[in-house]
Amino acid sequence: ISTGTDVSLSSYDEDQGEAPCVPIGMAGFAAIVAYGLYKLKSRGNTKMSVHLIHVRVAAEGFVVGAMTPDMGSSMYKEFWAKPKS
């Protein structure tokens, strides 16, 4: 059902393409998880649950680290670099 109102999201533009942080974050996440699973047998006397939590936190941290510069750039362009009109 259309209400006739035009909804515009200024920060979303379909012509922009995909941000480079997305494939970098996905690749890093997959690499860290693969490495963590590879090292699962040689974890020493660490419990499996603790090892898996460390792998998860490292993978999530990489994704957040990959997204931060892109989000900072977007915020700068949206709020501080706008031409004054």
C-alpha cells in the first residue's frame, strides 16, 4: 500500500556500490574462524568453550575494525564536510 509520501534516506544511495569494508570484513572473519578451527586440536589445556569464545571475539573484533574507517568516513562526509548552504 502506497501512501504517496516520498521517503528519502540521504545516507543510502544505490549508485554508491558496496563499501570496501564489507568484503574485507567477511574475508577476515572467515580467515580467523578457519585458523581458530585449525588450531582447535593444539589448544593445550584450554577448554574448548574458552577457545571458541576467543575465536569468536577475535573474528567480531576484526569485522568491527574493518567497518570503523568506512563508517568514520561516511560520518565525516555527512556531518562535517557538507557545504554550508
